Amino acid sequence: MLEHNETLIELRVLQKSFTNQEQDQLRT
């Protein structure tokens, strides 16, 4: 269960950084 939780957190972090990159591209 703990491993699954860590995976969810990693996915969330990846999504955050991905959306941040998209916003940066839109800004340029």
C-alpha cells in the first residue's frame, strides 16, 4: 500500500511539472 501511495505522489509531481512546462510554452 505504501508503494502505491508513493507512485501516486510521483505521478502527481510529474503532472505538476508537465502542466508547468505547458504553461511556459503558452507564455512564449
